[in-house]
Amino acid sequence: MDDEPDVHEVPELREHTDEVVATREQPRPRSTGGGSDGGRGLELKRVLLTDKIAPEAERILEAFGDIETMSIGTPSNSELLEMIPEFEAIIIRSPTKLTAPVIEKADRLKFIGRAGVGVDNIDLAAATKRGIVVMNSPRSNTISTAEHTLAMMLALAREIPRAHDSVMAGEWKRDSFKGVELAEKILGIVGLGRVGREVATRAVAFGMNVIAFDPIVNPAEAWVAGTKMVTWEELITYSDWITVHTPLDDSTKSLIGPTEIAAMKTGVFLVNVARGGIIDESALADALDGGHVSGVALDVFEKEPPAANHRLFKHPRVVFSPHLGGQTVDAQRRVATDVAESVGLALSRGEIRDAVNVINGQRPSVGTE
Ligand code: MLT
């Protein structure tokens, strides 16, 4: 992947930084008074919401009565280090990185809420070591992400972005955009979890033959989604399209690299709406250069945002979007609501749901503190 300084990053960070500073000049805009309830003797628990979480989250948290909130954009690492000691809980989306040094400074933190599914932006080991429960929102953006996967596949199959640009440029080049059909092609799904299954049912509706590889899914569940479970080698060898739907961890990083791509059919299409890095980007660029891969659709990148001169950007048979899988009005409202309820119940009532880490040998669950 390209390491050049990223020109996209500068205005984005500047904007967020301004927002954080502006918020801090008027500390605790929704506070009822510096951590207390202004006379009723109730100690308020403080929750920091970053990454512009939908406003429903604040309303839900404050309705608990013993919680005050502060909502900001995406803080820089140094801002986060400075702010984190003040809060009992934090709710984040994917841009905020809760690294080990940040968690080390989080002296009061009991709960981390992830408004989304992936927790690869949280150092889970560091949180677990400090007894901090991490909760995500596992169901809320499944449909949006599955729909986006199909949108990317169709856009790639019919070259919609390039055709659109061409019409906008005043051209009418019907012969330049000869797409391919999805129907009757073999779609290989890597990871048949919630999103993978929703992608499967939609792909079946498009007339695709769907196969899947997932080491922990029962073949009977795959059958319900209209999918046939196959081995890793079979998936790699037989698929015309491959889409990945796994978390990013040590076992899935560069899961698809040069060796796997070389074993695929010539003309294969590859799609990643899960996490950047599951498909090795330089292997993809090499395979597009060499013609072995016909097209690539990426919603996620190894580094987000990617460098402006990323190698993949010069290829014609590519479709990109800026990590939009869960980015619909519907999903964002749902993730904010779900995670705010989880964090509120945990902080206010000690009821824990959707925990992803194991504290003292046990996964926290409803009814445990
Ligand atoms: C998720 O992990 O839920 C999605 O990728 C969306 C996001 O990161 O916010």
C-alpha cells in the first residue's frame, strides 16, 4: 500500500479538530453541573460520544436520568488522551481509535460502546485487562451492508461509475461499457455470518449460484440462505465473484493475497465491503495489472482514507466508496439507538448485553455488573 502523505487526511482532521476544540471551549454542553445533578445528590455518569453519532443516542442516554453526555466529532489521539480520564463510558464509530495508551489513561472508564459491528479499532486486550466491557451493535447495520455489497457488485458488473462520468462529460459511448450479468455466475462468500447470509439471499434473487466458506457455520444454516458450503480451496477455485464478510483480525489479515489470487479463475471479480486488509491491496493491483482479475470493488481500505495516489485508483475496472457499508440513515439511527441503550443499561442498571470481550474469564451478560 502507498505510504505517501495523505492529502485527503489534512482537511478532514482539521475539521474534526476544530469541532473538538469548539466543544471544549464550552465544556459539557449538556451537563447539569460538573458531574453532579445540581443539588439532587445524584452523581452523574459521563458518556463521551465521538464520530458524530446520531443524536438519538444522546437523548436515550440522558433519559436514564443519571447520565450526562458530550458529543463531538472525531478527536485526535492527543485530544482523546486528554479527555478520556473524565468519562465512565465512551461510544465510538470506526474513526476513533481506542489504542492501548488511550485505554491506559481511561481511569474511570467502565464501558466502551461501538456503534457498529467491527471492533478492530479498539484494543480489546487492553480493555479487557482494565476490566472495561466492550459492547457493539451487531445487528443494526447488517441489511445496509448487504445492500451496499450488491450495489457495489452491480456497479462493477455494469461499469456504472465510468458510464455516469462519461454521460456527464457529454459523451454517449454505448460500445465502451459492455458489462457482465450476475445471473448464473458463481458467487463465493467468505464468512457466512449475518452480512454474508443477507448477501447470499440477495445474490440468489439475482440468479447467482452461491457457495460459501466459513469454518464455524453449520452447513444446515448455509442451506437456509440458499448457499452451499465448500472448502476454502473450492471457493477460491470455482468462484466468478468473491466477496469477503469477516472481521479483520490476525487470522483474516491478507486472507486473500497473491497466492490465493493466482489460484482463482482468470477474470474473477473481487469485492470487499468488510474491512480493509482482508484482501491484500498490492496483490489486487498486481492482478489487475496482469489481467488475472477483471474487476475490484472496495468500500474499505488498508488505510482510511487511502492515499490520493493509491495504485488501485488508476485502473478502469474498479469501483470504490468511502466505507459506506453501514452508512444509511436507517442503519445509523439503529446503531446509535442500540448502542446507547446498551451503554445506558450497563451504566445505570448494571445490565450488560452484546458484550464482545471476556472479563475475569466470563463474558458479561444481562444481569451481571
Ligand atoms: C461496522 O463495523 O459496523 C461498519 O463497518 C460500519 C462502521 O465501521 O461504522
